[in-house]
Amino acid sequence: MIKLDISPNKFRNEFQSKKPFLVRNSFVPQITDRQIDEIVLRADIIQDDFKLNFEGKVLPKNKYVESFQDVGKVRNRFIKAALVDYMRRGATLIANKLYNEPLIYNYHKQIEEISNRPALSSLYISYGNEDDSSFRAHWDTRDVFVLQLVGRKKWILHEPNFEYPLPSQQSKDMEHVVKCPTTEPYMEVILEEGDLLYVPRGWWHDPVPCGERTVHLSVGTYAIYRNDYLHWIIQNILPSHPEARMHLDSYNSIDDLTAYANLIHEKLTDPELLRNFHRLHAVEHYRTNDTLNLNSLCDPNIEEIPEEKLLYINLFHCVEDLEKDIIANGTFLKIESRPDMRKVLQCILDHQGISTYTLLKKMPNLDKKYVKNMLFKLACFDIIRFD
Ligand SMILES: [Fe+2]
């Protein structure tokens, strides 16, 4: 379990997207050398998401990957001698956007819950020393939670001089305009195993190896930008208003745009529209990637979740609203007229990891069979999960 020392709410209010946050001994890393090897072996090494960074640059694939015919199928594998040589000379191996890795997903999911945002996880491995750091100071365009899994790594952080960069505004492409400050760093810290460092987007950071093996997980979290909301309004709301459809000729004065500007202001600050935007975004984007529960759900002879199993709700907090409806894994479920279902879901949300047995005890007035049947259907629709 990741510990923050402060509540997720306090973190979101005081640190998220604002300033770095360091937690010593936030978690107990439980990853073996073999598990690290296996995660790297399972990664799709031919894709751009898999990288070997060496001397500040991404190495071309042909420097360390070979393709071969494996019984009629083209496969890719490391050129082991090359990989070993680059790593020994200070390269950093980066397996980006890891998916379907239960061990990684365990951390990933906790970060999503803390940040209330969807995340992407990447593994960084290096054996270098300070002299052959394979990165330069840069900013990221997403907020990053660094979880130090093995060894130590030094992080030097500077305050942003270009705040809230968008994905198209990478520091490497803007070096001629904005450079890393040469003033005293905001923070200089050596992360030890189990430490967590939160680096908001736009903050300069220079990760430097300490001459020993270092493995860290970088969980990037993705905010919705205000520009996204405005874009959605322009696309979906404004076309039904004549102020937006009117002509704009060169002889029009700025005053002619007043009604249009007022309309945009009115829509942008409409709480109901903002709520709808978040909900539609959740339907399109937010998914969990946990258990399938094949054995319990697919057997036609089984119609109940075993009582000892622990129940979880597949809900992102940012769209939680158990008054009217919920959105879980792309499913929109109206619960306004289903008070029993609302009670059951609220109970699972309040006690994530509650067993069916305990849940039934907390609701003695509800028919046991009815609740069990409801839970089974909710699991089939991916609204709850159990373990
Ligand atoms: Fe970075």
C-alpha cells in the first residue's frame, strides 16, 4: 500500500499540479530481479514506447533489437551483447505504458485513486553513475509519481519557467526559448527504496544515477485541460446558437463579437454543462483493468459471487455521484430510482474490499438472494469486481 502521510484530498488540494511532494518510506517495494526481467521480456520492445536512452538520446532499434522468423511469425528479441554493453556504459532502459502487469498495476491503480486521474506507468532501469547520466534536465507534460523500487537515484528539481506545458510543448523542443534555471534547485533529493516523489508537469527535473543499480516506476497522471472543455463546448454546444454561426467579415467591429463572447462565457461557467462534460469524458476514457473473474462469472451453474470474495467498485472518484447515476468502465447506470442498489453500491464504495458476507450483515433489511443476484449482475456489467 502506498502511504502519503496526508489524505488524498489534502494532496489534491495542496500539491496536485502545484508543487512537488516527497514521501519517505511510502511503500514497501516487493519486486524481484526475476519479476523485473519478466516485465522487460513481456514488453513490446520494437515499439517506440520501449526505449534505450544513451548519452541523452534514444538509441535506434537496430542497435539492440534483432528480428527473426519464429515458425512463420516475425518476432523481435534483444541483441543481448549490445543491450548488456549499452547498459554497462550507462544507458537507461525505459519500458513505457506498461499494461496488463499485475504487479505494476497494483501501484498504478493506487496512484489513480490518489490523483483522481487516469494514469500510465513506465519502468526505468539503469546501472550508470553521475558522469554518464542518460537524461538531461527536462520537464514532463504530465504529472509524475516516481516510486523508487530498487537502489537509489538523485533528483534535482527546479521551479517551472513555463507553467502547465501541454503535450505538444516538450522542453526538448523549446530549449531555444526556455532553459532550465541555473539558480539553486527547489529540491535535491536522493530517493531510496520505498520513497515516493511527486513531480508536477512543467517542473524541471534531472534524474541522476548514483553509481548503482536503480529501478523506478514512473506513474504519469493525465488531467483534462481547460482547453479540452472549451473545445467540447465549441464542438457540441455552440453550433446550436446563431451567435456562433454568424458571419465574421473584415468590416465587423470588436463590439459585434460581444454577444458571442457572452454566450461562450455563459456556457463555460454553466455547472450542468461542466458536469456533463466530465461524465462524457469518463464514459469514453476511464476504465479499470483488473480481474476477469472468468471462473465465477462464466460457469452457467454459478449465479452468485462467493460470499468470502472481496468486493470493489470500478468507479473513478471524479465522477462519483451516487445520487442519480454512476459511470463505471464505460457503463452508465441510472440508480436514481433504485434505492436498494444505491445503498449496496454506496456500502461497497465506503468499504472497498468488503466481503459479500459482511455487506449482507450490514443490510439485514434487504433480501439476501436479491442482493446476491444484484451483485452478480453488477459484476457481469463490470461495475463491481471481486477478488
Ligand atoms: Fe521526466
